[in-house]
Amino acid sequence: MELQELQKIDFGNLSLHEIKDITSEVIGKRTKNLRDELEDLLLQKELLEKNIEKKSSELQEAKYTIFNEIESIIDKNDALTLSKLHQAKLQSIDLFDLLGETVESAIITTLEKSKDSEAKNTIEEIIKELTFETIKEGTLNTIRVRKILSTILHSSIDIAEASSNFSEEILEATLKGMRGGLMQSIDRFKKRLAYMPLEAKHILIEDYDTIMQDLNHTDVLFSQVVQNIANESTNGTRKTLLEINQRMHYDLEELVHMSKETALVMREKFSTFAKTAVKKADTALHSESAKEAKRMGIQAWGVAKTALNNAIKSAKNKIDSKE
């Protein structure tokens, strides 16, 4: 319907339904080409997203294969070299999709292979490492961090409830490890901010306002995750989680202090740029391999055990040197 035809219509005497019919007809005719072009673009987008997901999965699987091939040529008795390789693997593999199963495998391996006296410290180190390695590869927005912490805590609870004699120790080590990993991630973010040129700001920052707000409330985020998961758990687990979280009050103050320091660095660094920065996609690589998750969990245990042994050895050497 052209303009001349529209001018002949007495819109003042038309009902809403009639006006909607006329405008719909006009819009349908005049925008047909645009709608066809949009549909073509949406189809291309869907195909592109599927290809990205497929290639991302292939990349993840290729990384597994490469690390497993390298491991196959290393002496199985060379624990130190294997630990270094496993640490490199943890730092190179996207843990997001394997996180829950990896946490379970790592804790189970710790309970099977560690003495009770060292198991708690090992679990805390494992959770700290897995939390850090998973968070650091993406943005610090609340939704992503909350999902990572929730996934870790859910998996830990599953093992804790099946290990009644060691349940509280598992949960306490998990919460402390999560806090440590979150702090390490924020500290890394702060250091990268300090040396990042303004031209590269979009690489790190998805949304200035959101991240600034999140950094000023990390203790609330952490406690909310614990509270929400506790509310979904059995009465015994709920009580234990809330008691541990209450005891960690001063530990969370340290988290708040570091977060506010990071927010200050961010504010000073980017005080002159527009608050809405270029959005960076947070792409998670996909793999459904439970076998690989189990392997990663065992390797995470090995990395944590080696790190703790080295720390103990270093502390002992310092004491011996003073005597």
C-alpha cells in the first residue's frame, strides 16, 4: 500500500483493530526484503555458532590428546616431572564444563591416597587451584563467578555427605579453598589492570559498572553462594556450612580488602574512558568426557600434594638453617 492509498483512508474513524491490520499490511510489504536478509543472517549466525562450538570442542580434545601423549613418554616413577606436566595441563585446559566431576575426582583421590592429617590441607589446595584456574580465564562478572563457586561447592557436598566421618573437614577445606582461589583471581586481575594499556581495556573489561559493583561486594557474593547451597542441602550439611562460613568472617574481610584495592586500581586506571566497554564473549569449551574429568581430578590432587610437600620442605629448611 503506497502513500497515496494511505492518504485516502480516514484513520480517525478506524478502530484499533483496523489500524493494526492496515499498518501490519504496510509493514509486511515494505520490509519484506529486510526481513528476508535478517533471516539469512540469523541462519548464518546459527551455523557459525555451531561451528564455533564444534571447533572449541575439538580444540579442547586436542589439548587432552597432546598432554596425554607427552605423559605417555615420561617415566611413571618420575613424580616431580609428572606433577609439573599436570600443573601445566590444569593451566592450559578450560575446566568450566568438567569442573564438577573434576572436583569430585580430586577429593575422592585425596581421601583414598592421603592420611587424615594431611587430607584437609590437600583438599583446600586443590579447591584453591581449581577455583583460580577456572575463574581466571573469563570475566569477573557475578553470574560466572557464582556459577563456578556453586558448582564446586555442590560437588564437594556430594562427597562430604558420603564421608560422614570427614564431612566437616571436607566442607571447611572447600570453603577456604574457594575463598583462596577467588582472592588469587582478583589479585591477578588487579595486576593485569596495573600494566594494561588503555587501548587494550576491552580485552579484560566486559562492563565497567557491573565489575566495579561486584568487586565491592565479593564477601556478599561468597556468603550468598554458601547460604543458597546450604538451603538446598540436608539439615546437617546446612548447619555445618553456615557455622563454617560464620567462623570465616575475618577471612572474608581479607577478601573484601583485596577486592576494594582492585576496584580502586580499576577506577584510577580507567577514570577517563566510557563506562560501557566492548563486550567480550565468555566462551566455554565443551567436553562430556567423564574419564577425562576423573583424570584431571587425580592430576589436581597430585599437583596440590606436591605443592604442599614443597612448602613443608621449604619451611623445614628455614627452621633447620636457624638452629
